[in-house]
Amino acid sequence: MIKNKFNKAAWDIYDSTYIQVISLKNGLEFMGYSKKQGFAEKNDKQAVLINWIVRMHKSGYLDANHFDKKRKITEIEYFLNTNPHKKPILRLFYGYYEALDTSWAMENKEVFKFLDSFYEALKSGDINKVKSLYIYKKRGFNDPFDVSMKRFITEKSLRDYCHRMIEEKKFTKEQAIGFHHKYTEKYFQ
């Protein structure tokens, strides 16, 4: 049920850390964002990017041998979402990658360790190794009212979360207002 809501949610063009542009051999381009409206993004931004890249392979976009010819890429570019502009950081091809921002690369060494392992696994044809690179660190909040850690970057994403929790009947309206007030007081003032 939540996965279905996630898939139907709109991209969060303001609070996403990353932007992805997939350029296909047929001339089409697709833009995506690392976050959906009403859903939190992982705090570990390197894991966000790493997992996204693994999902792109699983979806066939980084798999040169994928059966669906519509998914054949020329490249996939990743950008930091620095509104109103986007800052290029990484470009991926089937057999190699390019770092586009040296200072970002130095701060995000785990991404490049992953990319080295990822491309090594692709070259060897070890699909299980590719899958094992996915960082499964979903930190669930057992207490949906937890304010011990900053989970929302903007007040809009906090409001979206509260609305979703009311819709899913996990919060009453009063609980949502209380949580929103407490969280806003702690992180937005």
C-alpha cells in the first residue's frame, strides 16, 4: 500500500538532494529527483545516490545487456539540487563513470568506492555482486512523533508528512497539529 502511494507521489523538486537525467539512445531524456513529496529522504546522502544507481541497473538503464531496447542509454547524469540551479557531480556510462566535481568527489569517497565495485561487478557479469551493493539502511521511526532527529528539510515536506499520516489514519488531526508544532519549534525557528 505504501509502495503504491510512493510510486504515485510527485517528485519533490525542492527538497531532493539529487537530480538525475537519463539520456536514451532513441533521443529521449528523463529527469528524476531523489525524493518524493510526503516521504523522507535518507539522512545518508551517499547511500541515497548509491541505492539510486543500483536501482537504475535493476531497471535496465545501466545494464548494457537488458532486453528492453527502449532503456538503452547514452549516459546518466547526476546533479546536486542547488535551487534554482543544478550542479553536475557525476556521469555514468555502461562501462565507466566520470566525476564532474572534484570537491564533491573528495567529500563523497564512499560513492566512488561503490562505483569502482559496481563497474568491476558489471565487467565480471556478477549480478549478485551488483545487488549486494545496495545499502539497505531504512531507518524506521518506531515512534511517528519522534523529533529527536531532523527528518524534514522544509516545512512543506513536514506538512506533506502530516497530511499523509492523517490520510493513512496514523495521526488524528490534533496529533498532526501537535507534532507539526513541536517539530517546527525545534527545527524551523
